[in-house]
Amino acid sequence: MSTTTAAAYAESTARPPSAILTLAEPGRAMAELASFYALRPLMSALPKGDGHGVLVLPGFMATDTSTKPMRKLLDSLGYVSAGWCLGRNVRVDNARIEAMMLCVDELFENTGQKISIIGWSLGGVFARELAKLAPEKVRQVISLGSPISDDRNHTNARRLFEYLNGQEPEPMKEGNFAKLHEAPPVPTTSILTKTDGVVHWRGSVQFPDDANHGQTENIEVLASHCGMGVNPAVLYAIANRLAQAEGAWEPFRARGLAALAFPRTRLLN
């Protein structure tokens, strides 16, 4: 499916998640956090890193506190992780984009090699756009439950987002953030869940892109939106993706018992 067809498909099916899924988010996220700490000792067996930098961006209305458990795990696996140190993720303006680009530049320079960027929800939108601006500094992008469609009707946070940023945020007025459905020219993974209570899963599906050389993929997990950053299956997938040698990207394949944590459903159903 071409990116043009994909965009049209996404717009024609745009709707937010059901109210039932939304109301269940807090309880499910707490259960995922509990499972993270229960399984944390076993996570030391996840694939080890090669020391490259990993920038982790929080979701809409969240701060670096939400990504701290993930970053501590990544550090223990041998990566050099970094939060964005920009406070709460609320505004989308040129100053914020410039500040995030400085984060990319600093981590790239400090580690001496290309970095990976992980973005949760709105942070994943930023991750993809940063990689478009500086592909020479980015090794790969991983988004978690991110609204990567150009239609905000996929998320029930639309009204709050537009109240705080307007219908056309500052970067869009200058031609940026105009084609969110197009993947950056680096290996790009979208981790999504069909039980997302904030961003409808259809809004997180990415399609093959010739400009990306076919290096796009979707990984479906069983998770909530607010618990994705501590969900053990999500972290397994992240560790698997990050452990790939630069230039040797291959699609995700869960092996052994781990495969049971990853549904194999059709993402267009």
C-alpha cells in the first residue's frame, strides 16, 4: 500500500478509542507497572547494547519521570540513555523543536555515533520528525502508541491538544509536521496495541514507504496506552530492536515463548 493510499485509508477510518478502553487505562497501566517490577530481574537477560545513545521522549502532558524506568533498564543493558530534560510535553512550537534538536546533537556528539530515538505517544511523533530533520545522526526510531496519522480524530486527546496548541501548531505553519504518516528515512518501528484507550490503533499503523527502503514495521502488543513504557512485552521488543547492528536492520520476529506475548492479527481489520 502506498503512503498516499495509507493516508486516505487512515482518514476514512479515523475515530478515537471506545470510552470503555479509555476508562480502563489507569488500572491497566498500574498492573503493567507492577508486572515491570516483578519481571525486572529477568530483564537482565535481554540483548545487551553496544553503547550507542538512546533519546527517550515522553508522551503528551508527561515528563521524563514517566520514562525513567525504561531509561534505567536501557542503561543497565549497555546503552547511554537520555531524557529530553524539557519539562512537561505540552507545547508544540519552534522553540521546543529546536530544543529537541539540541538533545539529538548533544547525545550524538557525546557518544560519537548515531543515536536511536524512542518516543511514547506524542513523543513518537516528535521522534519521527526529528529523524527527518537529521537522518545522518539517527540510527532508528521506535514509537509507542503514537498518533502518526495526519488526522487527529484518532485520539481522544485532540481537543486538549488543540486547546493548548491551536489547530495548526507553529511548526506546521512553516511546512513541518505536514506528512506525519510518512516514515523518516531510517529504520522505523511502530509499537501499537488494539486495546489502546487514548490513540486508536489504526492511527498508529505505518505502511511500507519506498523512501524508507522498506525499513518500516508495526509490532502489536497487549498493552494499555499509559502503560506501554513499562510493559514487559514492549520492553522486550525495544531491546530486540536496539540490539541490531547499525546497517543490519531486519523485521521483528519474537522467538520461543516470547512469541506468545505478540498477537499476530491483521492490522487492517
